[in-house]
Amino acid sequence: MQWPPAANFLAQVLLGALLCELEHRRRKRYDRRRLLGHTSEQKRFLRSWQGTALTSEIPYLEFGPHLGSGSFGSVFRARWRGTQVAVKCIHHESKGDSNLAVSREVMVGQVMGHPNLVATFRAFTVWRDPEQMSDMDKKENMYQETYMIQELCERGDLQKQRPEAKAQTDKDYLRGLLWVLKCLLDICYGVEYMHFNGILHGDLKCANVLCKACSTDIRGFICKVCDFGLALTIEDANASVRTDKRGTAQYAAPELLRNGSLCRSSDVYSFGMIAWHLVSAGSKDADMTDAQICYQVLELGWRPEIPDHLPEGYKSFVRQCWQEDREKRPSFTELRIHLTQLFKELQQQRQLDSSREPVQFHSHATVPVNVAGSSRKRGEVTGSR
């Protein structure tokens, strides 16, 4: 049975109207879901976001829970183009140091494609609405905000994983050390790649290492270096640059604290501090103020006490990272070689001591052993040959 042409036309019109109504209802439910589960401050942020031109420039961006806030701005979990991402909103000046720091972070995050560096997918900068700004932001001329869509690292930063490192070591000493070494190797791969491309991190610390969930890794995550706001470029491997940003005093190298001199070896010193933090159960010496740390490090040559129970191979590379003379500190390439060898030795020892399955080691290293352009003499790391 065939319907008359008029009936077919009417059916098509009704079907079109029904589809439009369903789409309208779906959009209303979607907009309502975007605000569910947020605090009043988060709802205000999302409403201000919906009022900007970025809603058309970055379509299909669905905001999720609030992950954290700081002096820089806020970080949200979101979904973008079917992928879980983190959206970092940074308030800054249109000119000056804060604007330069944002530009550095965006540049490094977008250009440096490496498994152990947090990637930035897209970034947009807009002018803020003065009516929605706080008096403090107006006083500091924070009239711009940059939205960065970044790789999501669900497990938080490495600072939050320190209790897990201690728990692993207390339960199974060798397994815990292997857990720590894998974290250090991840960091080493990422910073080695940055140095190979002429970029210094400048603020390497546990809080600037994020942990991304990974089901194939025995830890359940892999480490990724982040926060490139203080990163600087160098043209030569032996060069150093001057900066008025000292980073975090607890992790900063002596030359950086003394006169703002930053070089590759400065990142090595900070890496040694990370290695100490991961194996220490906490120290009252680490709770000193920045002024006390500067005095102890620069005037007294203070370094934290390394636990006695650690293997000599571990203690030796940490001490060499802390050398006062930066020329005697190892490079990240030498550190990678030494840590890889130490990992394999501890893995073999654990296999001999027990019948458990060995911890699987996956190397992400993509940089050749001899870093291009490196000509100065480096200190040899014990056990790296």
C-alpha cells in the first residue's frame, strides 16, 4: 500500500520536528549536566567560560570535576573529542614575567613530544571580564587568562606517591627499590630528551612530576615531567643562562640559589633531590624555610642525609648529583645508563632471593648515549660501565 504524496510529505515534516525536539532536549540535559556536582565557585567559572568566544573555538569541551587550584588558576578534568583531558586555566598579565611563563609552558608542551613529558594539545588566550575579576587580580593586572588542554594524569603528582614508595619498600625491600628506580628512569628519559633539544627545566621537583595511569606497568602508572613555566633554552650544551627565578629552594642547585645561574647540571642536582625524597621517610631538615636552606647549602655545604640501608650504587649517584662543582655532576645520559644497570642488578638479585616473577622493565629511552653538542668532561658515575 502506497501513501499519498501529501501524507509522505507530512510524515517527513513531523519526523523532522521530532528529531529537532529530541536534539533540543538533549542539549538542555547536556548543559545541565555540565554544572552538576560542582561547587558555587566552579559553577561561576563554567558560566564565565560559556560566555567567552572559546566555546566556539574549542567545541565539544565538557568540563568535569575540579582537580585543584593555586596562585596560577584552576585545573579541571574534562572530555574533549572523546578523550579524557585536563584543562588548565591560568590568569596572567598581558605582558611581563607571568605572560612569558605561560608562553614557555605552552611552547614546551606542544613541541616536546615524548612519553615522559606532559603534552599540551591546544591553548587559547582571551581577555577576562573585569566584572568577574577579584580586586587582587585587578591590582596585579591579571587581565588575561590562558586555557590549556593537556594530557590527563589521573594519579596526581609524584609527591603524593611517596607514601606508596615507602610502603612498597617496607613490604618488599627490593621490589620497593625497583619501584623507585622505575620512577627515576621515567624522569630521566623526559629530562634527557629536553636537554637533547636544548631546553632546561629549571624547577624539577616531585610536585612537577605527574603520574598517568598505565595498566601494563607494575606500578599502575608512568611518570611524566610537567610545569615548564621556568624552562629556558640554551644554544650550547656547556652554556648557562641567568634567571631571576630560583624555582623551589629545597630542590634548587647552589649556583641557582647563589647567582641565578641555570645549566644542565642544575637540573641534575634537582634530580638528585627527587631521588632522595623518594627513599626518605621524611626529615626535619627538609622542613627548613627557604632562607635557612639557602644559608645551609651555600655557607655550610649542607645536603640531606642519605639512608644507610640503600645500595651503594644508589647512594653514589645521589652524592654525585649533589656535587658542589657542577662540572663534576653526571649528565642525564650517564644517569640513565647507571640507573638502568642498577635496575637490572637489583632485579637479578631479587630473582635469586625469591621465586617471584621478575619486575618487567620497559625502556622508553629515545636519546643516543652521547648527547649531541656535549664536549665538557663529565664526572663518571660509579657502576655505569
